Amino acid sequence: MYKKILSNPIFYSLIILIIIVNATEVMLLELKYNFFSGGFLQSHKLRGAGEVVLFSVASFWFDFIFLGLIALIWNWLGSKLKINPFIISYHYLFVAGFLCMTKIAVHYKLMSYFSDTVNFHLIKNLGGDSFRGALTYVSKEMVLSSILASLFFGAYLSGYFIVRRVSQNLQVGSNVKLFSLKRASRVFIGIILLSAIIVAFFVNKQDNVRYGLNKKTSFSVINNIFSLLTDFDVDGFSYFSFPVDPEPFDAAVYPGALDVPDNGTDEDGFLGDFHYIPQQKEIIAEPKPSDDLKHIILIVLESARGDLIEKEIDGRPVAPNLMDLVKKGTYYKYAYSHNGYTAPTLKAIFTGSLNLKNVSESIFSKLNRIGYEISVFSCQDESFGGVDKDTKMKELSNFFFDARTGIDERVFPSTAASSLRLDEKTVLREIRNRLLNIDWRRPQFMYINFQAAHFPYYHPGMPQLLHGSPISRSNIKSDNHEWVGKTYWNALAYADMMLGEVVSELKNFGVFSKSMIIVTGDHGESLFDDGFLGHGHRLNEIQTRVPLVFSIKGIKAEEPIGHADLLSIIINAISKQKNIKAGGESNRLVFQYIGELNNPIQIGIVEINEQRTVLDLRTKKCFFSDLGIWEDYDKLNGNLFVRIKRLILEWERLRWEVVRKGLS
């Protein structure tokens, strides 16, 4: 049997293809995901020799099984058609190789445009709510890909004629097989499949290794087949999913299932059957157009950490203009992003809700109804993630300028919505021009978004306000964390300088005292402080605490508060309510999540004095920040169980309210 395998040319084509595919995917794993070294927005990397060895062995083994199965089928078809084995192996190498490499290229090109969260909704929004628009962003790459495909096809044809001529002179039968399906061969195949099952089951329990292998074609295909075959109740979870289905024969119960209140079933596997208790709603004042309404200037600083206000570099404050507003107004030390990503954060700010669907009203519609003129000035593309449409931002604006509007002045070549950026000076110019044409007798609402601190924390033309030079993108790694930090803080110093320019312009027009300026960040940013770079993959202070400053006094809120509280604070503030609070009873906590509210990876709450309680829904591990420990959910008791119970009930309540609103 082994002699037959080694004597067949397709075996060597198989080995060559495994090496090419494996090397290509490993290289792209590092380039896109920094899987071996760690990098921006990457929460997973291989740690230690054990994980490296396990990943390498499993990677090769699943490529061997997947591509070997294709080789078996290909060889069987060729032998039935009595094709020369060299021709069979040549076709296999090129055709299978072309399909594999095309799949890899499309996957990683999609990831370069849409990040690791590509989905139907996001693709449409990137293209202006149409796939036709999305395709225009990659048109140049499509043309280049077509040229490369033509060259590949030309090389394939040329090689075919050469191989055909050479193979005619070789004495190899046309019916050479890898092996026949006799008993020894069936045992051999059985051993291979059994080993795949064992390795797949074991790998699914190794977080970092599983993450990397799921990016590989061979493992994802084979593991999905195993998962499909063991999904006995057809609920999308099985023995090979992560997490594993706790009730494989009950379709109502699976990880992350919606727990329907009082139906006698514990669908999500936590706390028994859910009993819904509505949250006490806060009464939000309804300002009247006849009131002497303040102008509202809402400024969002991209990736601004909560320690921005206190931060000094070489003895110099990073944000002196923001500090000046703190002295004259109100500063919330414990303000938080709910999700750690820009689009969900902006929707929470503008709608006052974590229910990002079925939102009936936003700050734009509310202020428009009472007579505010609305102006938008943004260094980013506000269509990304559907922010402009879902909040009616663009529809209700009297003036609208963002990175899509000013696309010809972008600071980076890419025109993808996720990459479009404008220099803050460009937006400041538009603000100044707009201020000249405003009727200040009417109340004004301005939303300003500064993107200076977006990764890679520098764009061409950004001044160096702090000592040193900006780090190049190729040098951004953990070994250079101090250099990365200085580049990041310089970007925020630049954003603060632009904030100062906005304040100066308001003073020049004599409207500063009649205005309420609110400054916040959309999320924090890890600068390798916690071993990672970026945001959105840890529910901790670094990645989720943000600055929040009001330029006026008299605003009081129970700590902590989240972005979803801002709408009620702003509306109550312009209504001149006394002792303004940020919400009802549940606002003594801020709910946070990683992923989507309906299907999160982790959920958490932040309470007074930065006390965090976090639950990983995949592993059922619980983190308590004040104790610095992770504990198994099933082993909790006493006060720790009370804290986790409060977290889970808040999540179940929020999810159920999304469903109720959708049904009403």
C-alpha cells in the first residue's frame, strides 16, 4: 500500500500543495492577525512552546486530511478516465491550488476591508447600503486580481503542454492508485479520521490554538462537518462547537439562547427560568422651543482613554484645553463605553439605548423637533456601521461634513469606510466656515468627531506636539510600547489642540457662555498595558473607561455612568433640571459586553469605585476585579454569586427588552 502511495505522482503534488497552502495561511495569519506576535485589535496569539507545537501539528494534519481527500477523489476520477498519472497530478496541483489560494485571497482581502467581524449588514453599510457600492471600493484590487488570474492561467496552460510531452516518454500506467479500499486501507483511513476527531475535539478546548485554526480552510471545513454531524437538535451547537452544547438533544437550550421569561425553561443555562422585572424608567424632561435653550457642542475623541485628563508626558499635560473645561465645569471620573467599539458607542450616545434595533428616536430627532439646527463635522465616515442612517444623523442635519463628504482630502489612500480619515485641520476649517453662516438666535447642536488617536496614532501632516518622532506602522510592537504610547498621546494632544480652537471660535462669536460643551471618548485603548494593542477585546478600565466632561456645572450623576446615559443628561441639562441624574435604579452599574448584545463573548458590569464583575459565556468563568480572580460559575456562592446573578439578570433583561420592542 505504501509503495503505491509513494509511486503515485499525485502524492508529491499533495505534499507540495500542503506546504504552499500552509505557509501562505500562516504568513497571512501573522500579517492580518499578528497571531504569533500579537498586535492591534488582536486578542489572541500563541503563548508558549506547547501552543506553537499544537498549532503547527494540527495545521499540517488537517491540511493533509483535507487536501488528501481531494487528491483521492481527483485521482479516482483520473483513473476512471484513464488519464496519465502525471497529468492527473499536474491538474490537481494547479486546480486545487488555484481554488485554495483564491479562497484564501478573498477571505483575507475581505478582512482587510471589513475587519474580523465581516457580516451582511456591515458590507452593505460600507457600500452606502448596497453591495454595488461596496464593490467599488475593491474595484482596483479586482482588476489586479483578474490580471494575476490571467497570468496564472497562461502559466498553467504552458506547463500542461510541457508535462504532457514529458509524461508521454515515462512508463507509468494510467491506472495507478493511491491505494485500494481493501481492509488495510480502510483501517488506515479510519485511523486518520479518528485522529482528526480527537485533535478537533481537543483543539476546540484550546482558546488561542482554536482561534488560529478556525482561520484555516482545512480545519474550519472539517470541524464544521464534525459539528454538523453532532448537532443532533439542530440548534447550531454541538460537541464540536465552542462552547459545546450542554443539551445536545434539546433545541431550546444552547449557549447564549434567549431566556424567555416564566416559560418553565432555562434556555441560556443560567439562574434557572428568567423572571422579567421591568426597569424603572427615568423621566426625561421635554424642553420647549420657547425655552432659552443652550447651544450643545458634543465632541467625541476617537480612542480617548479615561486617564487622558490626568496624563502628563515629560511633565507637560497632554490635554490642557480639556483640563480647563474640567476646572470650569463637571468631570465624570468613572464614565464608560458599553461595547468598546465606535459604531455601537455612537449609537448608544445618540439614542440613549443599547437596543441598537427598533430605536424610535435619537438626539437628532429630539433636538430637531424642538427647534435646534444640527451640524455634523466628522473626521471619519459616519456611514460606517450604519451610524448616520440608524440615528437619522444625516437626514436631519442642516449641515453635514464627514470623511466621505471630504473624501478627496483623506489622509490615507484607502477609500474603505473603515479607513477613511480627515485631518482635524480640515474639519476645523469647515467648522469655521459654518459658524459664519449660523443664525445664533436659534439653538444649535453640533456633533464633532476627531479621529487623531485612531490606530496607527499618526497621519501625514499631524504636528509633533510632544517630544520625539511618531512611530512607523512597521515598528508598532510590544517591544516599542513606550514609543507607541508617546505617538498615541501626541495624537490626543493634537485633538486637544483642536478642541481649544473650537472653544476659541465659540468665544469669538460670543456664544461660549450660552453653550454646553460635552467631550468624551468612544472607547479606551490598550497600549500593550494589558498585553494587547487596541480595544474591544477586554472589559477592563484601559479599554472601556473614557473621559467625560461638561463645560457647565450643576450636573450630578451617580457613578458610574455609561454612554447610553448621555442623552438623558443632555436633555435634562438644557431643560434646566436640578440635580440631574443619569437614569434610574440600574444606573448604579454600567453594563458592558464584547461582541453583540444578543450573542456576546463576555458580559460585565462596572459598579462604584471601578468594581467589575465579568462573565465569559464560552467558558463560564467569572472575573472579580477587586479580588483579581477568575472563578468557575458552577462553584460560586455567597456575595460572588450575588454579583454574578446581578450581571446575568441585567443581560437577560436587556435582551428581552430588545425582543419586546421588536414585537410591539
